[in-house]
Amino acid sequence: MAKQKKQPRPKAITPKGFRDYFGTEVTRRKHMLDQIAAVYHRYGFDALESSAVETVEALGKFLPDVDRPNEGVFAWQEFDEKGNGDWMALRYDLTAPLARVYAQHRNELPTPYRRYAMGPVWRNEKPGPGRFRQFYQCDADTVGTASMAADAEICAMLADTLETVGIPRGDYLVRVNNRKVMNGILEGLLIDNEVTRALPRNLEDALETRMSDWQFADPDAVLRTIDKFDKVGADGVVELLTTGRKDQSGAFIEGLGLSNQDASRVVAFMGARGESNEATIGNLRALLDGSKVGTEGVDELEQIVDLLEAQGYGPDRIVIDPSVVRGLGYYTGPVYEAELTFEILDEKGRKRQFGSVAGGGRYDDLVKRFTGQAVPATGVSIGVDRLLAALEAKGRLSNDGQGPVVVTVMDKSRLADYQAMVGELRQAGIRAEVYLGNPKNFGNQLKYADKRNSPVAIIAGSDEFDAGKIQIKDLVLGAKIAESATLEEWKERPSQFECARSDMVAKVREILEAENDG
Amino acid sequence: MAKQKKQPRPKAITPKGFRDYFGTEVTRRKHMLDQIAAVYHRYGFDALESSAVETVEALGKFLPDVDRPNEGVFAWQEFDEKGNGDWMALRYDLTAPLARVYAQHRNELPTPYRRYAMGPVWRNEKPGPGRFRQFYQCDADTVGTASMAADAEICAMLADTLETVGIPRGDYLVRVNNRKVMNGILEGLLIDNEVTRALPRNLEDALETRMSDWQFADPDAVLRTIDKFDKVGADGVVELLTTGRKDQSGAFIEGLGLSNQDASRVVAFMGARGESNEATIGNLRALLDGSKVGTEGVDELEQIVDLLEAQGYGPDRIVIDPSVVRGLGYYTGPVYEAELTFEILDEKGRKRQFGSVAGGGRYDDLVKRFTGQAVPATGVSIGVDRLLAALEAKGRLSNDGQGPVVVTVMDKSRLADYQAMVGELRQAGIRAEVYLGNPKNFGNQLKYADKRNSPVAIIAGSDEFDAGKIQIKDLVLGAKIAESATLEEWKERPSQFECARSDMVAKVREILEAENDG
């Protein structure tokens, strides 16, 4: 009741990069998340909902491609009474909070701890078309076991999940690689110069020479170059890894300075996927040339494949693919990615594969940040919006967009009677409402029903009340008749008819059933 | 792969006032929200999920009891490339964002717009026991109609919702009041002094006197005093409204300076609830003594009651109660509150009524902040955690806490066989997992199963594999036997038995069904 100070009107807009979700945008996502949660639950995973706000130090700094002042997160400082301020931030994924939760509650939680989580995450990134600063993730992770059975299980679960939500077998592929194999290939790559060229080819002999003169290639730069494979092809990658390359605009991009031999080995690694998983494993072993960490990685891939094949998950669903590179810095072992292989048209009308909808891997050092003790962990994150877009492209979204039956208002003094009608319909489980806008213009009431995507309108004025009747207007049929040139096929089903008030529920149900069948 | 700078270990804790939710804490809330959403949907309400982040100006300042530096919200400034900074904040409720959404999208949305929303909100308040800075709300609102039918509908829907989630009729009451009636009573209350005492009793005559000499009581202070009714009783309220009162500690609290007559009228208003809604309406009309705004409020209450009674919602479910005071400043008409009337024991073991779990009302001016045009609106918010606590007190929470069947690992080289077992169980819709911790200590595996609340453990070593058999351990039965002194009643149901590998799924299902029946 205190008077508000006169202020300029606030703008009715979301902050830049944020958006609202309406009606079926909400319920379809929810339906898909429910389906995913059911699979996760059947696999023994327990729900976790951690707080959306974390201390900045607990979140850590693991985001790739950080180009914003706040290093990719939304953060603020909270001052207490004494003026001491802690920095807090919105979570940017569900993995960093899991590591914090496990470290905090590890004495009460079972080991291993299988948990799933779904919810919004926030990124303080430059927004772009279709790129928002709040979006959903849906994760499943197993913390506290180094067993490859945990990684295999998550790959199998990912395949089951995709089929459950409506991606048929053959339209997806879970591709598995191993960071250790990549390290075996990428670590110790030398810049090709006079010193390194003079080194003995054999590493053990080379170790006898002066290491301070060696120049190592930056593994991250090599990884970033590999990631351009889809754009520039194998030859382009070799050029970028060695002496450099002119891009389409004519600009010259410096090379990383590897020898042709090493560059070819890197490209061969990317393309090492064979006809079968066994062939891929053979290719990798040959390329790794006995590297200890690399061989450990191939052994792990072999274990995963064996476990999966014993359960019937063959290479038509889950396959070893050395070209998989996951961006996040914290992976330490197997990495995996679910790719949808069917084609869609891009914005320029060209066909392209739909691409990745989920990814994850093993991150054995995240919990250690808090506890100092190694706690192995592995897990996957589903890109909820991407997967929804895929289901939309496949026409697999649930058809839950039907509006309510609208009871129109012909006589304002009969509001209680109209309310009684919707009461009966709702009791019968039928979505229904009375028109609550200004009833003066009947046309507006039908326009409203149209906007609501209503299947049926009920009409009753004083004549109908006196006769104990109502009018039922079949709006879906009406729309179909309006669309189609010939009325023939609709002749036997009138789009508006009169019936006894007492038959209302039965008649409305008949129409709804006919529409849901049709 | 770039080396992280050596830093002190982060603390594994949530920020103060935040918490995590585990397992059934998540799924039971979700189950309840699903039930509520189904009722809202049947009433014709559409889902809306607005962004969690809003501009500070869009949120406005409507929080009561603000005692924190940031005025009750978590806010931060976002700088763009030019160094211009907008203030952004986490939403503190779901109503302020609805007003923004409706103002922003009003041309595309139907009018009236019925929407429901559920999700976390954030308050930058001092945390306390059971009082968190992130919590769930679950709202339904109708925007764009001044019709009392909208308010009546929401009261009816609230009653239906409570019954749907498991609060039986008779254990709750939706109490309705009207801000206009309160204004009719409270506005124009004069401080009792020489000037005002000399005023003619009749307001119109009084208006002829010098208004600048009048001293009005602060309506907010009167409201706050009324809110102490439960604590200090009618006599205490009269004292606080007039000359003041000694509290239990002996400290004297200044009175508001009303005349005894006015104070009695206020207390009479609070206690104006009669034997029936009709009686209450009669009492209110008598007390209001022709006040224009007050009478308008009573007329509205009468309309609501008429509409509800026509639909069968009598005073056993929804009742007019002039003692309802809602804290938020933006209400302009009917206000309503759902109260649970059954008794629970408080922390000191005393019986008390459970109290309020939902509240709302009409707020006709919130959208106007943005658009300048009046847009009437009314809606309710359910306190999700309070309602969950109520269901727990009533033993009505869904019993979904059963853990997975755990397939134990006796022989590490047989991992693929164990995985095949859980594969079969999962295929049959049974929640199951292989133990993925270190299998060396078998006791740890059974402890794990216990911690997971597993109903069944499967055991198979090389003997069993050779014989094509497995051992099934009924863990729930085992626990019951361990609890009870006599073994008699369990004689016919052994807690561990051997069966053929091929009978595994059938036998496990038998046990699960027996447990769910028992």
C-alpha cells in the first residue's frame, strides 16, 4: 500500500541469450526426459539434484573456448555482515557439481555411486542463433570405479536411451575412443628441425641425447588441428601439422612444424577405424609402436568392446572410432560420443548428417581436486535440445499439443451452468475450460478456441438450456472440411450437431477418440 | 593438457543456504509435480518455462521482509564490449516472470492466458533451519480476465490438486478473502487524537473538515498487527492497535493509536467468519457500513461462492475467511490460501495444525508495469516442499525407494556373463546392475546392496556357472528375519535359494511381486 516511486516502465524482454519455452516445448522435453530417466533408473542409477548455485572455486575452470570476461560462467560476489565476500556462480554443467557432491557426501553415498541428473545449466557465452545461455543437460555418471565395465555400461545405456526416445537402430552410432591412445600418439611429437632430425629414431636411444634441445609440439594445438579434419580433409590436416596451408580466402596459416612422417602418423590414427572393431584395434596397435600409455588405452578399448559384444551390442550400435575428439580438458581415458547418422537438410538446403547428440568419457581426477585422493569416474551428457531437434526431424515428438474443450459463454448469467459442464468433462478426464474472456463477441470465442488448438467447442444459449440440449462443434473436423475441396468424405460426420445435455461427456469423448484414431 | 596452476584444494561444500537432493527426495517431488501438472492441464492450463535469469528491472521489487543488501535477490552486472552493464538476477518467484512473459508475448498468446509453471526460485535471504535460498514453486495463473470465475476456478483447482496428491477431503480448507474488503476496513483508519476525535462520525461530513490535520494509521502496520492474531489473540491485537502492550518479556510495544472503537472493528473483521459463507457475507456487509471498495470486495466474494457452490465445492472445502492476510504487496482483489487442518507434532512435541501450503490472489497491476495498460490476472503458488512434508507426515509419499537387483561378482573373469544377467533383467523391466566396485571382499558387495536398498542379490561363482545355476538372495526377507524374533512365519520362504540360470528373471520377479504385495 506504500506508494511505489514513479519509475520508467521496465522493458518486457528476457536478458540477451535467454528465452522462454511454451506449451509443447515444455511438455515434449519433459516427456523425453522422463523416458531417459526411466532407462537410467532401470540401469540402477539414482537421481540427484544438486543446487544450481556453486562456489566458483568448487566449479573450477574446465570450459573450452572461453572468450568472455567472467570465464564462461555467471558469477557474483556475496558479502556477509563482516564484509567478506565469496564468489558464487551458476553451474555450467552437471559434472563439476557431481564431483563436488561426491567429495562432500562420499561417506554416506554407496561406492560405486551411479547417479543421473537433469536440469538447466548456464554459460556466460556470446549468444548466437540457436545458441542460448541457459540450456538443459541430462547426465549419467558412475563414480568410484576404474572398471571398464562402467564405461561399457554407459555406452550400452546410451544406445538403449536413444532407441527408447525414438531413434531407431541404424540411425545412430555410439563411437568410442580413448584419451590414452591419443596421448600415445600425440605426446612426445617433436618439431621437425635440425636438432630433432638428428635424433636417433629409437626413443630409448634418443633419451640419451640432450633433452633441453628438443622442441615438443603442443598437444593441444595438435588436437585442435585434428578437429578440423571434417573441414579441410586429410591432406589439409597434414599441411597444418607440418609447413602450413593457404585457406580459401588465400590467407596463410602457419603449420605446427611436425615432420611429414609424424603428421602422416597422426592422420593415419584419425583414420584408423577398420572394417570391424578387431581390425581397428589391430590398426591402433600397429600405429602405437609399443607406446605404454597408448597400449593401455587400446587394452581398455578392447575390454569395452568385449563386454559390449557379450551383451549383444555390436558395431552396428557401438564402434571404436579413433577420430572422436572430445573438447573438455578433464578426460583421462575412454571418451564416447553418440552420433545420429541420418541426413537432414541444413539451412542452405544441402544434405548433411545430423551429428552428435551426446558425449562423455572418463575423468579420473575431478574428485581428486577436492579430496586429494584419486576417485575414478566416467559419465555421459545428453544434449537435450539437440536430441529434441532430432526427434522433431524424425517426426517422433509426442503429439500432446491438443488444446482443451472450450465451453463458450452465450449467456453471462449462466456462468455457473457452464462451469458445471467443464466440471463434468474434467471429472471424466477430459481437458476442458469455460471461456473466461469478454463473451460479448461470439466470434472471438471461436478464435480463442482456434488459438488454443481446441478439438471441440460446446455452445449453449437460453434455447438450449430450456430444451435441455447443447450444441457440439467439432473444430478439428471443421478445419479439415475448410481445407479440403470435396466435402464428400465428411458427409456422415457433421461438424456441428445438437445433443442432449446429459449426453455431453459421451459425445465429446466420441469425437476425441475419432480424432485420435484418425 | 596445459598444466593447471597449483592451487589450494577447493572446499567440497554448497554455498550457505543451498543443498542437494538425493534419490527419492528428487523422484517423490517429481511424482507430486507430475500429479499437479496433470490437474492443471486438465483445467486447460498450458505449460510455461521462463528463463531463470531476468533483468532486475523486469523482476521489480515486491518481496516482503527484505533484510539483505541485494534486496532479496541474487543479482549481478553483465558488461558488454562497450563496458555498459545491465543488472541481471535470478527469479525470486514465478509470478513476476509471468507478467514479463505476458507483456512480451501478449500478441501471440491467447486471451485469457492460462498457464502453469514449476521450478526453482532463488531468494537472497538469511538461511535458517529448513529455510533454503533455492526452493521449488508450482504456480497456475490466468492472465487477461477480470472475471471472478477465474478466481473461483483456481480455488476449485487447488482443492482438486490437494486431493489428487493425497490430502483427503476434510484435511484441508481453501480459505478466501478479498483485499478490497480489507481496504474497506483498513483504509482511512485515523489515529485517535484530539483532532480526529473531533471529526464528525460520518465520513462525508468529515471530508468537509481540514484533511491536513488528520492523522491516518499506516495500513501496512495495521496489517502486520493483524497477522499477530494467532500469537497474541483478539485482546492482544486490540492493545497493539490502540495504546500498546507488554509482551512476555515485559518489554512494552507501542500501540498504533487507533481508537478502541476502530480497533474493535478491525478485530471483529478478523473474526467475521460465520457458520456459513452466507453468514460471513452478512457479517462483512454489516461491518463495512457501506464502504464502496469494501462492498465491491464482498460482492466479488459472493460471486466466487455462488460459482463454487454451483459446482459442488461447499464450505467443507472452500470457505470465506476474513482472517486470511497474504504478505505480498501486489494483490488487488481476492486472496486465497490452502491450509492443512490435520495436526502434527511440532519440534517441542506439541500438537499444532500443519498450516498453509499454498496461496495466491488477484494482482491486476503487475502486467501494467510493462505495458501501461491494465491487464487483470489471478493465480496461485503451491509451496512444494511444505506440501511434500505434509504428504510425508500423512504417510502418502510414493514408495519408489527400492534399489536395483545387484548381481554380485564372484569371478572377475566372468564380468561379461554378469553383464548378460543384468541385461536380461533390464530387458524384463527390472531395475538391475552388476557390482562394479572392487569385488575382492564379498561382504562389501552385500553391504553395498544393503546401502542401495536392493531387494535381491544374485550370486554365481564357477560352481554355479558349471551347473547352469545361480543363487538368489532375498534381501528384504533376510532383513525381516533378522528383525523378528521368531522365524516361524518365514519358514516357507527361504531367504536364499538356488535356481536354474534360465529361471532367473521369473524367480526374481516372483520375489519382487511378493514384496510389493506384502
